[in-house]
Amino acid sequence: MAEIVNLNRFRKDKARADKKAQADENAVKFGRSKSDKALETAKVEKFIRDLDAHKTDE
């Protein structure tokens, strides 16, 4: 005899699995590590400091 399956639960579980797979794919495609973000922020701040250092008072 076959096992009874709740189709709503099956549908929702499949939707959750699909969303999780999409999220994992996006994390690999677009995600950056915390150290990468910190490095970029530090570079931008240094660029701004260097640019401000070259300003002259007029």
C-alpha cells in the first residue's frame, strides 16, 4: 500500500528547496566576504583622504 502524501506540504517543501537553491546560487554569484567589503571600504576612505590632502585653500 502506498504512503499517503500531503500535496500542500510537498508543494511548499519543493518551493522552499527551490528558493534555497536560488539563494545559494546568488550568494556564490554576488556575495563577497566580510574581509573583501572591509578592504574596499578602506581603499575608498584612503582615496578620499588623499584627495582631500591635495585640496588648496582659495
